[in-house]
Amino acid sequence: MRVIGSELGTGTIDAQGKLHLTSNWYRFGVTFDADYSGTLTKTSGTFSGTQSWRDGRNNSGKRNRIAAFLLAPQVPQTSGQQTESDKEQ
């Protein structure tokens, strides 16, 4: 898959993790509008919605979008300091 840009939006997430997100942007002469909803938890989540587009020549379209989120694996932090077991060696 090739990434061709980023989509930034605004919205809300309630106490139960329900989210609603909207976005609007312009790229290469095309205006995009999107509306998404879904649910997030501490470890995962999904949202879906519709992305609409239109250009300056009366062309337009819609497409359904879906995204899933997963908690990334934790990477141990190294501080550069020796541990007690390192000092004994």
C-alpha cells in the first residue's frame, strides 16, 4: 500500500469510547469531506464512515472507509544506565 497523504479531523469521544469524527480537506483541485463513527477501547477500536469528493468539473463520488486500531507492542526503554546485574559482571 502506498501512502499519499494524511487526513486530519476533529470530533468527540465520549466516556464509553464512542467516537464521531469529521474532516474536510483540499488536494490537487479536489475537495474531500468525511464523516466517521466507531468505538475505541484501551487496547483497540474501529471506526467507519463515508468519504465524499468533488472537483471543479462537476465530478464527484463517495466511498466507504473503515479503520482498525490495535495497541502497539511495548518496546523496552534503555536509559543508558547500568542495572545492578550489569555492575556485578
